[in-house]
Amino acid sequence: MEDSIYKTKLMITATLANAWIYPEAKNFPTTAKGLIDEAVKCHENGASIIHVHLPDGNHKEVVDGIRDRCDAIVQGGMSSYHIEKRDELFNVKPDMMSIILNHHAESFPSGDVNVLHPKEELEAYAVKCAKYGIKPEFESWNYGSIWMLEHLIKKKLLKKPYYLSHFFNWPGSSWSPATPDEFLQRFAHLPEGCINAVSTMGPEQNIILPLAIATGNHVRIGTEDYPYIKKGILAKGPHELVKKIATISELMGRDVATPKEARKVIGIK
């Protein structure tokens, strides 16, 4: 990296879940063993963070299974759940936990998702994550998300760095366009101390994710975001999508971070 124009290596988050707006895609793991195997493949292809929706009643097997076979950062997903529904996840202590900073207002072929997440719940999340030693991964969907982050900071409930995943083109009333101008505007007024990853649902990620790489930010990619390796061709699995973005980053001159390097940047022991 000494000769690179980039200050940090690229941290890739791999998503292993189903594609919400592409129900025809069946290229994601559905069993505990499948999740573990796919997480290892994603790690081997360049992912430092594994975003996983853990099966109810089986969180420990998957988290332990991933940790037994690789050193990838485990990020527990399903931020749509209220805090009281995530006791099992807290108890297995993933490295990170997804927490949305606004309301879930999404629209998919399978139906709409409408879940309120008031600031009192987000305050409780911040306190509980600190208690369990879990790094919050805050989902930012619009500028209201940034207002909420600043609210938590002002209440002194968070420690730097603040890890954010910014969402573009996820359908519903929380939607924001996957365009370069929207991308640049979202990053224009962030509080100091943010680490930023980018998620784009749909083929527009072919525009936005290279922009994230070029601006020194980080990426989230996998079957949950967009299951096609290119138009009309499904990826063999999340790992192939990880390999694609890792190759793009390396061709752009930016190295890919290992889990050890990512832990140091994020502040995860």
C-alpha cells in the first residue's frame, strides 16, 4: 500500500441471504452448514466481513462454525427485528450487529416491510452493544439516518469509529436513488470518525460500488444485494460476487483488506 493513492485497503462485506427483489434467484445458502461453507468461500475470495442472517434457534452453530474455519468478522443481520427479538444474537456475541438508523419502509415482491425503530430503541441498542462488546453496524438510508447517528453521539452512547453501511436503491419509502450525485451528497455531511460501506440493490451497483472504491470507502456485495454476476447470469454464490469486486478493486490499484486488517481499522478485538 506504500505506493497506493488510497489511504486504506478495501473492506468487503459479503451478504449470504436471499435476493429480496429477485425471488427467482436461488443461489444462496439455506442451511447452517451451507452458511458456514459459503462464509469460508467468501473469506477466501476477499471478504473480511460476513453479513449473515442466522437461523432462529441455531445462531451459535453458525457463528462458531464460521469462527472455527476462518477469521472473518461475523456481522449479525436482520436489522428489521426489534431489540427484544435479538436476545439470541446478543448471546452469541457476533463481532458486529446490523442496526438500522431509520424506520424499515421497504417494498418487495413478497410484501412490504414496515417496522418503526424509535430513537429510544436505538439508544437501548447502543447501550446493549457496548455491554456485550459488539460493534454496531449502523444502516444509513437517508439523511434522517445521519440525524439519528448524531443524536446517539451527542448522548455519548457511541465510541469512534462509527461504522455505517449506506443503502441505495432498496425499494420502498426509505428508498434513495443509486446515482453518483446522491452518493456524494450522502457523504458530504457525516460526523467526523465514520467508516463507510456501501450497499446498492440491483445492477446499479456496477456504477456505485466502483465509486465507493475510488473515494476510499468500502463495499457490501452478495446475493442479498444483487444475485447476478452480470445481466441474465446468476452468480454461483455470494463468493463469486466477492471475487468480482475484489478483482475490480485490485485493477483500480486498491488492495483488499484481510480480516485482521479490517479489525484494526474498525476497532474490533
